[in-house]
Amino acid sequence: MAKIVLKQEDKLSFKLNHLIPQGGYRRIDVYFLLPNEMGINPQTLTEEDYFYRGIQGKRAYYSEGLHLPLVQSRFASRMKRSPDEYRVNLNLFAYQFAKAFEKDISNIQQQIEPQLFYSALIELNDVAKSIIKKFRRNAPADEKLKAYFNNVDNYLSWFSEQCCYKALSKRKKSNEFLDERAEIIGFCRGEAKYRLENGYNSPRTLLDPNRIANKMRLLRRLIEHGVIFKEQTQQLGKHQKKIVKGTATSLVMVIVLSMIFFAQGELKGLTYALIAVLSVIYGFREIFKDEFNNTLWRWIRKGRPKWSRNLIDTSNKQIISKQRIWLDYIKQSKLPIVVRDVLYRRRPQNKQESILLHYRLDTRVSNKGFQAGYDRMQEQIYFSVRPFIRYLERGTGAVYAEHDSKISKEAIERRYQVNVVVGLKDDSAKVVYQRHKITVNRSGILDIEAADIFSEIL
């Protein structure tokens, strides 16, 4: 059974991460239970506004076991392929190297024992040096291809150095591990010297941290070319919306003209009374025209997807996946029964004091078009809470306490708890749900806590 991971990305967003096999199907449902006191509703935040301002995604090829030894064994041979495939293979290798190095460094940082930390970091460092050495031995002779190689070589060298420095910066310097620390720093200095000798970066860029960081960010985007899928998102129902608008205007005009003919029949001739009645009729027409049009449009589009998206491999122009997207405010009765039971069993206040925003994503992955060596795609969906907390009140008030007859005052902040239920369905007949409690204030996300996990058999 497939699984999905929800975790905090930064102060103002969280992300969902999951894998879809080639030729597979996946449906994701995200239910936001927003407390009424947050002031979120279709009038203050429309579905379209949140879709374009609050939801982003990244889709790419995925390789099983993102660790440097596996990257070495799987991708080192790709550098020997034809020149036409060189840039794609180069980018695939570099992207996997960066992701694997970042993941392995993150795992090492979780080591509490210093001895285990330094031994694991040195071992990883040795693997990285071996891969980089073999990679540089395969430098192309063609000047055009050499430019691609230099960009990737420059980025991987800088990225490896930065990851090692970051890992060391989070450990206190100890005399017991000076030799191990010196070995890691020696690798970083060697990479810095290598980039300097090859003239990869100008002196002005090297002296400005902002310039070097922005340049490496650009190189990372160039590396992602051919790995990160291009997205073509289209809003559905544009032509249908024009027809609905014309139909609504026609129906309103029928009513207005009927009222005008009736008024002319009752009020003979052009009189002040007739002018006053016509003014009132046209006033009501302007008031109800847009409201009637919006109501009719919502009724027709109810339950239908609002957007479609194609994911395209930028190198071979193949459509890798097609997606359909829903985003609607829904009533409590539209929640799946199993979700309602879990939410309201111990939390009856949620039923009365929250508004529901439902995001649904259906994905169908193609059986063809995948690059060689890949059989899955990874999708990361980022949800921003900025549109939710924009109008929240800042924390005000205080809590008083007494100690030894002295009264103390402590300022408090106002916090809100948003329940987020994520449902996941693939080709099996079982839907798995997981509830998370997200605590936010005016500044952003304070905490994300995983709560209930439950399932529903279709």
C-alpha cells in the first residue's frame, strides 16, 4: 500500500511527499478544518485565490534508495552514452547525487554519539570523493559538452562543501575528534581550491555570499532541466463559463422585460411613475445579475474538477502524467463517514465551529516516456498557510500567577489549531487517512502533530 508523508517545510508551509509507479493511479484528498474564528470563507479567500497563491508542487523522476553508493553504481555508467543523451544523463546523475548526499547528511546529523557521527560522516565523505573523482575522469572533450560538465562540476563541488560545513557547524568542537574534523575540513578546502584553479567563479562572486548562493541556485535549476517535469496547468470550463454567463443574462433580461411590459400596461404613457418603476427594475437587475450568474455557475460546476495538468519530460517532450484537480468549500455532510466519525467522536466542537476546504488531486501516470533507469515519479505538494493567517489577530492578553505573595504577569499569544486530514487511494480498494493537528499563530506554523491513522474499505 502506498504511503504519504506530511511534514513542515518552513515557517509558513508544509508539504506532502509521495511516490507513484509508472502506469499507476493515485488520488489524494486533503481536508482543511479551519476554525470559524480564523475568518476563512468563500468571501475572504476564494478557491482560485488559494490555488494560485497557496499551493505549489514539484514532480520529478525518483530512484529507489537515494544513497551515494547506489547513485555511484547506477549512474556512473550513464556518462558513457551518446553525445545526444549526454546533457540529460549528466543532469540525472547530478540531481541524484545532490538529493542522495543531502539525505545521507541529514541521517548522519541525527546521530547523537559523536563517535558514530564522525565515523559515518568520514565514510560518506570517502564515497563522495570516489564518485566525484570518477565523474571528473569522464570529462568530455567537446567544448559544448564541456560547458555543461563545468556547470555541474562547479555545483556539485560547492554543494558537497556546504553540506559538510553545515553538518560540522551543528557539532561542538571537541579535542577528542580534532583529526576527524580536520579530515572533513581538508576535503572542503580541497574542493574550494579545485574550483579556484579551474576558474569556475569570478573573484567578485567568491567575495559576495549572496552572489555565489544565487549563482549556485541558478546552476541547480539548470541541473533540474530534464529531471523536474514541466507543468502545463489549464483552468477547466472556460467556454462553459461564457455560455453560463450568456444564459444567466438572457434569463434575467426575460424577467426584466416582462416587468417592463407589465409596468407599461399599468402606467399609461411616459410618466414620472413609470420612470421610477423602470429605475427600480434596472437597479434590481444590476444587483441580482452577477449573483444569479455565480450561483448558476457553481451549481453546474459542483463536483467537477476545476483544473487539469500535464506533466511533461522536458528532454523528450513526452507526457509523463495527467492530473485533475478539485478545490472547493464543502459542507460537513460531504466528509467521508469514517473521517466524520474520527473527527467528531471526541471533538464535537469541530462540527459546529469550523469550515471545510477540500483539495483533491487525481493522478494517472503513463506507461511510456520514462527515462531509462526510472520506474516511479516523486511528487511534492507544498501548502502555504500564509493566506490562512493573513487576517489573524496577533496574540494579546496575559496570564497572572502568584508565588510567595508576588503576582507575576506573562504575556500570551493567540493560537489556532487547524485539523488536516489526508486521504490516499491508489489502485487498491483501501483508502488510508491520516489526521494532523497544525498549530498556527499570526507568524506561521508552530507545530505539526500526527494524530489518528484510519482506513476505509470501498
